[in-house]
Amino acid sequence: MPDCNYCDETFPDDESYLSHLGDAHRDELSRIDRRRVETHESSEGGSRLLVYGAVAVAFVLVAAAVYVFVLSGGGDAPIEAQPLPDRGDDALLRGVQQFPSQGRNHVPAGTQVDYSTSPPTSGPHYGNPAGPGFYSETPPAGNLVHSLEHGAVVIYYDPAAITPEAEESLRAFARNHQDPFAAVIVAPNPNDDPEAAYVLTAWRATLRADDYDPEQVRAFLAEYVGRGPEHPVR
């Protein structure tokens, strides 16, 4: 039974849950939940033809983009170097948790901040953001939260669980996303007992995974990187 990410209610099935989201939380919805609610409402209202038409148009546009991409030689690029689509695959992002903002104010470096999520996804932060890249030691949370505000995605890994293949892939993602307002930062999970081997974070969003999937990482980046509240670039 799905639980509501915006309140404490539980629902017997996805249909009733999506109806609840549209009725009770329309102004709070994340991009992913908003798309799910819109699709559900279109289906309920008998507008399937419009949905199919939109899907057909999207298919043509994607096919054209793939055709141009292959002609330009991009078809041989590894997944970590491929251009991001405009949004992530909903099927790969069903586990995303959305959180309310804790604010965006600056505090002096070294200030102890009690974040409501762990790892943090918003809140008071230091004046300097952490730079993109793969880290063997975790930068201070105050710097990482500033990076999230800029539009970075911060990926935490459990040093005891990360595989060589996952490390190579994460290093490549970080290497290919160096824009200060659309960066990828990879760092060890600072928690002594991480809840998952990999934790992907963006401003107000978290996705946990026990197994590494580069397609899921790419979907999360497509949805969130470059879309921070301070200076969106995508």
C-alpha cells in the first residue's frame, strides 16, 4: 500500500493515492509526482486520445534526437558521457523521496547545523559550495548543501559496499558534469551505518539504492541536475 510522502496517510492502491495527491497536495508536488497525477487525471477524464497523441509526438521527437545523436557519433559514447534527456525515466525514479525546504540562508563556516534529513537535502549552509568531483573524504555538509542549492547532485557511497565498476562509473559521471550550477559530486556517506550502498541527493530530493545502476543515476541527473533553486541552467 503506498504511503503519502506529503502527509501520514496510507492508500490501498496507486489510483486512490494519485487522486489524493491531486486533491490535497497539488501545490506541493515534485516534478515526478506532478507528471504522475496529470497522467492519472487525463486517463480518468477520458482523455486517453490526447495522452496517446502526446506519447506519439514524444516518440517522434526522441527518435529524431537519437537519429541525430547517432549521426553525430554520440551513439558510441558510454552512458556517463551521453547528453541528458530533459527529464528522468519515471520508472527508475519511483523511489525518490521529496522533502520540504529547510531554508537557504548562509551561516558562518564551521557552524553546526541540525539537518532534518540525513544526508541533508536543504537548509542553512556555508558561503562556499563544494566543487564537482569524486571524493575519498566527505566535504562538510554546509558546503555540500550550498552545492545542492546551485543545482548539483551529490551522490554518497558506502566505502564498504562500493564496487570497482560503480566507482569507475561514478568517477565518469563526476568528470562529465563539471558546471558549477550542474555539477556531480561523489563522496563517502558520512553515516556510520548507511541505510543504502548509494544515496543520490538533490535539492529537497533523495533516492536510495542498494545496487548500483548507471541508468538510474542518469535518470536522477536528468531530473534534477542543473535545476537548483539559486540559478537553474536546465
